[in-house]
Amino acid sequence: MSKTNKYSPEVKERAVRLVQEARKDRPSLWAAVESIAPMIGCSTVTLHDWVKKHEIDTGVRDGIPTAERERIKALEREVKELRQANEILRLASAFSRRRSSTASRRSEVVYRPAP
């Protein structure tokens, strides 16, 4: 499931910058966001999310920065792939052991001719 980006990074940066400038004249962050969102053509919630993400990335707000979040996701994907590979190897090893143990039992059977 891929996310389509309707807004370019430049538009997002400009919108965040406009909110930061408008924040000086407004009583709250939300009021600044509400004044800028219609100019950009996005919802207030979307713009508010961009502002929060920018604040986290710049260290103004607590949270996990975007780069760190992407790194964590990549590591989680890698761990998942490695676990799948380990499971395949474990099953292959068990299958191989079973085949070799039945083959060795067959070679140990002594066939004696009937008297």
C-alpha cells in the first residue's frame, strides 16, 4: 500500500514556514494553521501534522525524528527478512536430517538370504 504525495516537499516547507510566521500574530498554533491551510489548499489536520513533524525533526518538540523513524522501519524490515530466512534454513536442515537418517537406516539393514 503506497502513499501518494499530493504536495511536493517544497510546498510543505513553505506551508510550515508560513505557519511559523503566522504563529507570531495568532493566539495558538491551531489558529495559525487554520489561517494558512486554505491558502495552501490542504486540510488543517494535514498542515498541523506537517508542522508537528517539522518541530520534531528540528528538536523543538519531543518525538522520534523522521530520519530515525525511517532507519527503524528499515531495520525492522531487515529483521523480518532475516527471521524468514532463518525459518527456511531451519526447515531445510530438519528435512535434510530426516532424509539422511532414513538413508543411513536403510544401509544398516542386513539382508540375509532365506535358508
